[in-house]
Amino acid sequence: MEHGLPKNLYSKHILELYKSPKNYGLLENPTAEITETNSLCGDEITIQLIVKDKKIRDAKFSGSGCVLSLVSSSLITDKIKDKNISEVKKMDKKDVLKLLGISVTPSRMKCVMLPLEAVKKALG
């Protein structure tokens, strides 16, 4: 471990998603949009959703942040597409960590969870 972080924190998969995140950008006519910030490290993520018939039809994110918050945003927006709102609202830390596939220290958990918190707030 370096600097108290797990060795595999920045695995090849994570770095690839950071360099070329899926769903990064803006939706033309979002039905829901919210910006959340992590005051601890300065991450700022905007989530845009198109919700129709109680399903998330499309999801995108924009903003800036650390590797973990951007990769988590990419993975979460990919995962929630075509899911029922009720299903997405049930997602939790375990689901996000499973998507990431790496260990996350407690101090970095806020970075990882920021996009999911934003999605849930956007859904109301």
C-alpha cells in the first residue's frame, strides 16, 4: 500500500474509465438534473436524467472531480439506464462498490457515493 491506499485502487479498468468515461456530457432535454459537491475534496458532479413511465431512459453526467468520483459517475449512469426508479432508489454502497470492483478506504467513500446520492436526489 502506498499512502494508505489499496494497491489496486487505480487498476487498468478504472484508469481506462477515467480517461474515457461513458455517459459524460449533456442530455438535450433532461427531465431531472442536479449538481452535488463533495466539500471534502472539491468534486462537483452534475447528473442529468430522462425519466419516462417510471423508468430512467437515459443518464449523463458532467463536472470535475477525482478519479473515483468520475469513474463512479460513469459506472452508475451506465447501470441505471432502463431501470425502474424504485430499483435505482434501492441502490446502496454495496452496489456501487460491486460496480467499481475495488477496495475503497473510508476517507474515499464520499467520492464514490456522490453520483448515487445525486441520482437519488434528482429522482426526488
